[in-house]
Amino acid sequence: MSDMQAFESSPQTVDLHQPEDAKQRLDRCISELLQAYEERKAQEWTGSGLSSSALAGTNTQPWRQAIRLGFKHDKFRRYGVSFSTFDRVRQDSYVAVGRKVPDDWHAGRILSIFTYTHRGPTPELVGYTETYVVLQKYEELSQMDAKHDPFREHPFIGGCLYYDKVKDPELVTMDEILCHFALTPFEHAQIASPCIHALPLDRVRCFIYLSLLTYTHTCYD
């Protein structure tokens, strides 16, 4: 099964690697990302009338000050497709994240995977458990450099170039991870900074499949 098919399947099919340790204290970076995510979700659920000053009220102080505990994972599998953190298995940490390949995706690398049960700040979030991924997205090319990206002419199977630099960590849900991508260092005479070529692996399979079809059709003509 392909990466894309795995993530179009039910989330109950995810196999999380569970370390023997019990809940662990989540580090400051993850805690800050979770707090920002919770505030954003709270505003979505309660409407634009919920201001940051309202969230800072007395009733939310225990939620803000609480020590955040969660289950950390170093990998997960979905129908045979393995995803891991960058420090464990580098090639399994490279993921296309977004809504859809090839139209709306971004290359990134997984830093951490964890399951967390929310404790606030709204009743809708209390007790809600979700598995999250912290990742760093690769930096997009400038408009000037993007003109020299030869792969963007064929986005369906070509992928695209990014600078070999990553942005600050951000929090995403597992639903936003589309598939793996193949990372290849890339140098271009007209682009000063080192680059990488990111090719979603589902496009690799598609390209191989189409090539085989073309070869078979040619043989039988």
C-alpha cells in the first residue's frame, strides 16, 4: 500500500510505537506549541468573541500553568508505511504535509511524535486525546530563485526545490501528513544557496507505474 493510501484510511489503523515509559513531561517547545494550538482551537469553537484577554482570565490559569504530560513515540506505522523522528531514522522523517499532493503540500521533517490529552481551556477540549507531530518545514525558494526550479514545470511527478534550511518547529495533526518524500541534495548554478529536491514518494510510484504501462504498451504494439 502506498503512503497516500495509508493516510486516506481510517485513523484507527495507525500503529504507534509505545515506549515502556509512562507519561513524560513534555518539553518547553512542545508545551508552547500545544498552548498556541489550544488557544486557536478555542477561538474556532467559541467564535471570534473569545479574546486573548478572556483566555487569560482566572478560570484558565490552572490550564496555562499545568505541567503538560504526554506519551512520546519515536515512530508509527500505517499499513506497513513507517514514519519516524529525524533523530531516529532520518529517511522516515521526511514528510509531505498539507492538504493534497501536488497542489497543496510542503516538505518537512518530523522532530517528535506524542499523544496528549487536553485539559483546557474550553469544555470541548477537556479530555480530548490526539496524537500530534512536531515538524520543521523546509524554506521555500524566493520568487527569483523559483524561476530556476526545473521541476515546477511538472509538479505532478516532478516535486520541487527548497532551500536546505528549516523553519521553526510547528505542530500538526497526523491527518495533515500526506506521505513521505525523497530528499536529494541539489545545486543550481543560478541559485546561490544550497537546495534540496523534494519528491513525494507517491509521485515516484506513479511515475514508475506510468513508465511500465508505456513500456508494456510499446512492446505489444
